[in-house]
Amino acid sequence: MSLSEMARRAGVAPATVHERLAKLRRGGVVLGFAMRLNPAALGYTVTALIHLRTELADRVERTVSDLRAIPEVEEVHVVTGEYDLVVKLRARDTAHLQELLVTRLHRVAGFIRSATEICLTSPLERSGPLLTPPKRGESVAAKEKAPPRAAGP
């Protein structure tokens, strides 16, 4: 969406939107802008979540570095529980997924074992949390500390 369209929807001047966006970037709230691509339209029809068990204590940075070098890997999360990492990746098909597992993921630094889940569908994918903006003059911190409103008639 263009800055002009944001301004029109918000009922403010484009310069106001530009100023606010610059302030959010300086404050680290907005990290950048990205284009969202349709993986299926690019031939990547399989989404998989791979749980990795690693020698986490001394090799997590190297493991993540190895995973970062695999173009099909979209996300890496350090998690609690039986596994140490959850990796989201896209593959062209299940044969490609198997190839990625055997020749790439199972060879990352510190690899011990994995468990793979294939997503049947992904009815909700977001690029960030859905936030309710604070009211005018209210800071985000104040909003988080505010007691819940009582239900009324």
C-alpha cells in the first residue's frame, strides 16, 4: 500500500504518514519493507516444519548459519521441549523435501536427529503480530498496563 493510500485511509496528509513512518523506523518498530510472494506460484507447493535436535549448547550459532545458507529455509526458531530448533521450509514436492532433509538439513553443524511435519494447508500466515494501536495520546506501555474494562450494559 502506498503512503498516499495510507494517508487517505487515515484521513491525514501524506507528509504526516511519512513523518510517522520515519519515527517508527528510527524507533526500531518498523524494520523494513518486503514483498510477499506466493510460494505455490513459484513452484514451491510443500511447506514443512522440521524439528531439529542439535548439540545446542556450543553450536547453535553455527547451526543457524548453516540453515541460513539453505535458500528453501524461511524461518528458524529456538524452542523449548524435546527439540532445540523448529525450521520452516518450502519445497517443490516431497521428493525435493526428502533431498533437502538428507543432503542439507541432516548435515548442518550439531545435527543429532529431526522430525518433520508437512503442512496440509496454511489458512493463516502473517508477517507480524496483529496489534491494536493505542488510543491517541496513550503509549503502548500504558495500554499494556491498563486493567481490562468491565463489561457493561
